[in-house]
Amino acid sequence: MKRIAILGSTGSIGRQCLSVVDSLPGAFEVVALAAGSNIAVVAEQFARHRPKLVSVGTEAGAVKLRAMLKARGGKTAPPEILSGAEGIERVATHPEAQTGVSAGVGGVGCRATNLAIEQGKDIALANKEVLVAAGEVVMAAVAKRGVALLPVDSEHNAIHQCLRAGSYREVRRLILTASGGPFRKTPVSRMAKVTPKQALAHPNWKMGQRITIDSATLMNKGFEVIEAKWLFGMDLDKIRVVIHPQSTIHSMVEFVDGSILAQLGPTDMRMPIQYALTYPQRVASKQCALDWSALRRLDFEDVPPRKFRCFELAREAARQGGPLPCALNAADEIAVAAFLERRLSFPGIAAVIERVLEQMPRGAMHSVDDVLAADAEARRLAHLAVDRKR
């Protein structure tokens, strides 16, 4: 039985992770959970999985959770309940956890994940910020401790699976697929009139608001290029993105002999989550299966750079390195929030990010503290840029 700790247990990935745990009885023990403000959901999660430690976003939330669990009673002793950054870090570093599921958000989740790695825990990684903002720092810790960093993102998970067929020296390039989002066929001239409702209507996936907007701008794919660089040790010129509107092929690996291996599957995150949790074994699942009868065609297109400026900005930030990938992520979060609040146009997201990248101080990133300092400065600059655009 593998013992796991989950950061972000009440979010989409966290809930689906627990669904995978439920589907494989006896395979996992959930020893610790970290959640945000959804106290009712985390109370239900405790009732089902009985972790020894639970953390929530605030002390007020912790008080509410204690009262809720006390009112329910029962013979099982209540868990230790913590809150805030200390609580997340305690969950990530729980002494009984062998694997941490990093599905939390923000700098706190980044620090907690790095601490878990430094303590020798394997990581199932679903938090993009960990590698986008702190890839240099985190991968140094992974190498030092010799832990497994297993991607949960469907694209990187697909590449991880394909790479099991050959050695790194045999790889010509990695090919990430993108759905193209809701504006794949929208003319550039109409992008300025895009509304939040339109941008949130993703054709294939059901996700949180920010990642859905990032998919509409293709910033999400830019983040994935940065992640792939760190996860697989590949130069940027060996990482290509193609638009694949069906989202059936999650990604591909092209080898030096011209062979291409592709991983196919349904648009269901439980499949890559189970792969990451059970690696290096493959375990039978009744939850996910590709509907072959619905598979009529597979289309591929190049990414049009004029339409998806955010994607180009992400690649440039990756080329320059240092604090720029961290700033890219932070500025994007602020700009997306402003767009959702109708304080910024859809093209304004890229404009704000570009201004922040131009203004960011350069320098080396040696620690998580350096990452958090760059994050704070980028957010400050992004707020100023949004205010100028209004």
C-alpha cells in the first residue's frame, strides 16, 4: 500500500485523485490532505479517507472544520488540523507519506513541493507553477535527492509514457498537442471583442477558470513547453507544439529514425493521475476508456503566432530564463483575473504580460526565496500595467 499526501485536495485534480484512490481499494492510504476554503468538501474527504493530518487555507476555516467534525462525532479520532503555509508544508512533508500529489496553487504550493522533494518524497506533479516558476531550483533538488517527478498533465504524462520506448539520445523532438481552444477558427480581427463567457467555453476539457483562459490564449501550452524543458531535459528547439482539435493524441515523441510514438486516450484526467500514482506499474482501470466508435479523424495544424501572442511570450521567457518564466506565470495570473473581471480585453492579457517581462530585473534563481521575490515583483508590475490599460 502506497501512502500519499495531497496538496489541493478539493480542487479538480485533487478530487479526481481521490476518485482514483477509491477505484483501487487497498492500493493507497491517504495520510494527509491540504485544501483551501471548501471546508464542506474536505470534511467529506476526511470522513471517507481518514487522513491523519488536514490543512485548510485559514485559521477560521480550521475552526469551522474542527466544529464540523466534532458535530458529526464517530468513533474515529479527528485528524490534526492546521492552516496556512505552515499547514501546507506539514502536509507535504508528512513523515509517513511516500508520494506527494502537488495539485495546489501559488508560491506556497511551490515551496511545499520543494520541501517534499528535499525530504526524498516522490512527486506526482499537477501544479504548473512548480516548474514554470521554479524549474531550475526544483530540478536541482530532484537530481540531488534522486526522487521521481511524475507529470500529471496529460501532455507531459503522454511524453513520459512514450519515452519508455527509447533512450534520450534516440529522441529527435517532443511534440506537444494543443486543442486550439475556443478561438481556433476565430479571425485575429475579432479577438478584441472576445468575452469571458466565450473564452471559458473550452471545446474539450472541463477545468478551472484560469487554466481555461490560459488554454484560450495558448499560454497554457507555453507553460507546458517550459515544463517539458525541465521535466525531460530537452532544448527548446527540440520541443514543438501542434494544434490537434480532437485532443485524442495527448502528445508524441519523434525518434531519430523517424518513428513517432503517440499516446492516445479519452479527455479524462483520471488516466494520467492513475499512471503517476501507480508508476512504474500499470494497473487495470475500469474508469477510463477511449471510445473508438467516436474516433473519426485526427487533424493537425501549426500554431498561428499572431493570434496566440501569449504562446510566443512564453517561449521567449523560456529562452531568456532566470526570473522571466516566474514573472510570466505571475503576470498571467493577474492579467487573466483582470480579464475575467472585465477590466482588461482579451488581447490585453498578452499586452500586460509583455510589459512585465520587459520591466523585470534580470538575475539568477538560486532558491525558492528568489522565486518568490521574482513572483512578488512581477505581480506588482502586472497590477500597474492593468491599471494603465483601463
